[in-house]
Amino acid sequence: MKKLHELTMPELEEELESKTRLLEKEGNDFVAKKSQFENLSELNKVILSKLKTSFEGSDAFKETSALASPDYENYKKGLGAAREEYYQSQIKYDLLKLKIDVLRTIISNRREELQRFKA
């Protein structure tokens, strides 16, 4: 694969177009993963409340028991996995935006060089 500085102007423009299409896909993935994480995160109190009802005793005992339950542990693992996927998708999305900015800069500089040679 050629390095960016070795690409012709049409190849650079094609690369920009390709990255822009990919940005839309990665953006949609980022939004979906962020939404999934936020939805799971908002369920924390609901899940904890439901788990508390399966224990008897004082409120402190119910909460401690619910927090220590395998169901709550599974919820927290799922939330952690969703958070990780969300952050990874954000990194991919942001990195792709950065690559597009670099491509745009290269294209702009190349156009400027071409104009200078024509003059």
C-alpha cells in the first residue's frame, strides 16, 4: 500500500471519499454503543431495587445482599463490557475523524503546490 505522500490527487480524493463513508458507519456504531451503555447504566437503580426484594431483613442488609448477588455482579460485568465497547467505538470514530483531517490537509497542500507550479 502506498503512503499518503505517494498518492496522486485522484487517489487522495478517492481515499477521502472512502474514509468519509467509513466515518458514517463508525459514527452510527459509536452512537449505538453509547446508547446501549447509557441505557444499561440507567437500569442500575431498577435492578438493585428488584434484587433487594428477594432478601429479608433491614434495608442495609437487603442492599448489601443485593450488591453481593451473582445477578448484580453479572449486571456490572455487562455494564463494564458495554462501557469498553462504547469507549473503543469512540476511539475508532475520533481516530477516523483525525485521519480525514490529515487527508484534507494533504489535499489542500497538494492543490496549493499544483497552483504554484502552474503559475
